Amino acid sequence: MGRPRRRPVDRRSERTRGLRASRPADNSRNPAALLIIGVHREELAFGERVAEGLGPELIDLLRIPEGISGRRPHPDQVFYYELQHRELYRQIKDQIHGHYSLVVDLHCGLDQAGPCADVISRDTGLLVCVERQATERFGTTPGSRPVRAVVLEGQASTSSPPGVAQGRTVIPPGVWDDPALCYVGLEVYLRRPGAGDERDWALARWLIRAVLACRPGAQLAADHL
């Protein structure tokens, strides 16, 4: 995520100035949902391929054209790395505030056992629902279910239910722990670097649909996953 710039008039960085959801929010949908891709610039190509298979009637799209680096920083760069994350997410939240009640933040990593994924949120009800959908789809045999639920515990969250892992994030609590916004992070693990393949994109799309089906007030039926 790049170093923020200090400007007295326009506080947004070059990365997010002028950004708008490429599919404008449809107020007839309740609640409106947004998919964010490209926060980490190395992951933009993967996010674009996933988004190609999701229609505008399903979810709006916010594409970050020049995201920050997702690579682990050197120890002496951790402060700036975390600062860049906070600044970019602050700018994103400023732009989407009041327009969406659900945000899906798509990322990717590497795992030779992939494709697999972590679903990350403070909303334990949503996580339990996604876990249930994953069990129905992939079964309960050890190693057969490629989805893990991870709860972020903050002021707005409840204690994690049995079987749900606990996690931490560099994303500002003002984003993921906001009672007015349901934040869901998706980390899809690819088998090799790059934009992924059909199996990776299919898992990501299925997870996004599962999250939409599990959100409060959902209208997407589980049999459409």
C-alpha cells in the first residue's frame, strides 16, 4: 500500500483520487455489496479474472488501478508498510461510506496445496454460515474442504465460535470493526505466482456468492451458489 502525500486541498493519494465503483451502487438492492480488487498491485490481475465471472447484478466492483505492494516489508520498513495500508483503506472507506453495507476485499497468496482460502470477518454469524455452505459443497473429509473461517475480534465482534480460527490484520479497525459495515476479507491461495487459473477463479467466485448468500438480509438462494 504507497506512501501518503500531504496536500492541503485534496487529501487523497494518486492511487485513489477519482476512483469510483465501476458498477454504480443500485439502491434497489438491500444491502448493497462491493467487491474491492487490486489493493495489492501484484494481485490485481487475479482480481480482474475473478470479477469477469461476476455479473453487475450480483455485486459492484471497485478496482484499485495502482495499489500498494503486498510483499512483506523489511523490519525497518514495517512502520511505513502499515502506514500505507491505513492510509489507503481510509481513502477507500471515505469513498464508499454510506453506499454499501457489505464489502468483500479480495486478495491472493501462495500455497502448493491450493486452491484454498481464508474467509476473514468480525461477523461470526456470517463465518459460521459460510463454513456450513463449504461443508455442504466440499464435504467433511480431512483435506477435502479448502475453506477456513477466521474471525477478527474487536469491539463490535462476539467471541469466536468453536472451530473458527482467530486472526489479526494490518487493515485499520475502523474498516473491519465498524458496526455499520460488514467487512469480509477473502485470501485465496494459488498454487503458483500470477493471475491464477480456472480452479482458483472458480473458488473465489463461489466464496463471494457464499458470502452474499450469508450476509444479513441476503436474497441470493443457497442453491444458486
